[in-house]
Amino acid sequence: MAKVVIVCASIMLLAAGLYLSAAEGDWPGVDETVVEKFAEEAGRPPREPYMNTDKGDLLLFLFLVAGAAGGFVSGYCFRELFPSARDKK
């Protein structure tokens, strides 16, 4: 039991150290390093998105709406998605 606690604590400390070391620098994403480079080479400079989700909680709201719609649909079709053993016969 003590070995498990030591291993778990070591993993958590390692993960915290990696997180803190990665959070210090600004790491560019794939969009900035690859996609934008190839788009500029093809003559397509970056533009503003149609719906900017970086402002406020718009992205969270969109995920909420999508989750509610998906939950409603899966709840409505629950018996068809997960038939019971009695219905399979």
C-alpha cells in the first residue's frame, strides 16, 4: 500500500513539474506553425473567423447547447440505441 502511495505521489509531482515548466514559455500551436505557413505560401493570408469564440463564454455556451441537444436526442432514442435483451429476441 505504501508503495502505491509513493508511486502516485511521484507521478503527481512529475506531472506538476512538467505542467509548470511548459506553462512558462509560449508554445505556438499547429495553426500558427504549419497551417498559416502553408496558407501564406498558397496566397491565402489569415482572416478573422466568422464567429469569434475567443470573446467571453461563447464557446462554453455553444458546448452547453450542443450537449443539451445531444442529450435530448439520445434520451428520445434511448430504447432504439440500447435495446433490452427481451427486445432483441
